[in-house]
Amino acid sequence: MEDNRFTMVAGDLDGLLGVMDLDDVSDVETLLIILFNRPISVEPLDWVDDDDGSLEVTVWAGDTGHLASRAFPMTVVDLVRACASVVAELAPVDGDDVDPADGQASLLAMGDDDLVVALQRALGNVRLFNILDADH
């Protein structure tokens, strides 16, 4: 069965959350943190006029943030590829024995089908995290 949630074009934040059945932007942030195994922050930006807004994604390397922002409309795959290109250029996270650029370069090279599988796993982990977090 084909899973098109991650390749479906979302016109705004509500659409993006809806296709993945997520509650709010913090779940998108958690998804990216799990997928890239490094600190990432996500903030919605709303623009004036007819613009549908964007997501300001900051990939952290120590105290320095590197932007991987994306404007709507976008797919989850578009967002992840934008983040992967930033992560691939960064040094490892402090205290981490693994260079994130090594693993994340493969995210850039992955075809959509393989990336969707990685996203399915990460989304499952987000849901598990939310269930465990609700218990506290």
C-alpha cells in the first residue's frame, strides 16, 4: 500500500499537520529531531497579504543556528530535504560520536520511497513519544 502523506502538497501549516495527523508544530519539530538526531527548532511564520506562510526551521550546531526554512506550499519530503542539506554541511553535535553529515547525506540521496519509509519510522516514534509524554 502506497503512503502518500509525505509527498502530498500542503498549502499551509494546518494542511501539513493534517496530512500527518499531528496536533501542532511541536510535533513537526519532534519528527525532525528524531529523524536527524540533533537539536532542531521549528516556528511557523505567517505573512501578510495572500502568502500562506512558511516554517522557520533552525538546525542547531552548538550555539549557532542554521536556517533551513521552507515556504508553503510544501511537502514533508521537501521540508526534510531542505533540512538534510543544512545538516550535511554541519559538524557533529557536541558529545556525539557520530558525524550527522555521514548519515544525513544519505537522506539527500534517498529516493522518495526510501525517505517515506524513514519518515514513517520517525512519525511512529513521535506518536510513541507523545503517548509516553502524556503519561507524565
